[in-house]
Amino acid sequence: PAHMNNRPGLAERLINEVRLQARLEHPNIVTAYEAGDDNGVLYLAMAYVRGESLEARIAKRGALSEEQALGMARKLACALAYAWNEHQLLHRDIKPANILLDTTDEPKLVDMGLAKSLMDRGDLTVPGTLLGSPNYMSPEQAECNKELDARSDIYSLGATLYHALTTRIPFGGSSMMETLRKQATESLPDPRTYNPILSEDCVKLLESMLAKKPEQRHSDWETLIADIDRVLAALPPLKKPPASGESV
């Protein structure tokens, strides 16, 4: 919208988004090409993806199968591992609306607008500003903790995987504050309540990815990807989920 051009720092943030995306070359990340100002209207040009968002797919067709959802999560984890390992880049807004599925159901991650390269000295973020989608963000990101690492994105991918498997948000509330309160204090609802055919191994994987404390999640993308492969092979994940009540 043209009126948003008057917001301080917005143009710089848009240009920063393009610069971040332009550095990334991965089949599961949508490439951004250009940004600018056209008679007062800020624009962003990116690669066209013929298809629909994961959010729209779930709304139209319901939950994905366990194999489909885990396969999608694995590809996205590999893309995010590449962004983190090569560029120290966090996405910070992983959610079904930011995942596009092309005509072959290949997932592609979009919207790096909230991402922040830890290698960049400049920071356009206003201190104390909550950036991201509360339904999917990690507890430490909700607390505006500046010391984030890949484990925060692992949490958001876990929330997205939970949604894809159950059509439900793990800690949904009627307001942002209620959502954040549930996220911080309540135990993860058993996904088998909404999808009874989920395997025990898949539930354990979700519990580890959505642990409230970063140290209780997978330490890096590589260990998560290895556990996704184990669950796909009908083996239990190596990462043990926190005991009941331990994360609260």
C-alpha cells in the first residue's frame, strides 16, 4: 500500500529483504530479484511460483499425510540449514502462509522480510518490537530475545508441521496475548487428538521441535534432519522430548 511508504525504515527493510533473498540459492527458497520505488509505491519482484500456499492447501484439502508432511518438513529444514550454515540467516517467520507448493508439490519458502543476518552489523529492528507470527514463533522470540539461533526456526517449523498434520495451531488463542500465554505455560496438545493415526515416533519428534526451552530442542538442523529421516523409516527419533511438565 502506498501509505506505508511513509513509515520510517520500511523502504530500508524492503531493500534489505531483497538483498538477503538474493544471496540465497536453494531449490526450496524463492529467489528475490529486485525492489524499488515506483511513484511512491514500494515493490518487490521475486520468482513466480505456480501453485498455492501450504495454508491454502490445508484449508481446502485438510491435513497432509504423515509421510507428505515429514517429506515437506525435511526439504524446508535443508533449505533453512543452508541459510543458517552459509549465511548465518534466520527466517523468523516460518508459517504455512509463507510456504508455497508448486504444481509438483515442491515446497518453497518465501518472505524473508523478518529475517536478520547475524553477520550484518546494522539492525533496523526497533528494540522490543515483536516480529513474526505469534501462533508459530518460539517463546524466546516472543520475549524479543536478540540472542536467537537456528533452534528458534526449528520451533517455528515444528509449529508449521503440527498444523500440517492436524489442521490446528498448537497454541491457538483468541488474542495475541492469550496465544503467547498458552505457548509459555501450557503443555503441547497431543496431536493425536486431531489426527489419531499419527505414529508415536512422529509425536515425539513434534514434542522435541516444540519444546519451550531452546536447549530441549534439536541442537542444529543436521540432527533434526537425521531424526526426520528416522521417523520416515519408522524408527524412533534420537532426540528425546522433554518429560511431561519439564518445559513449563
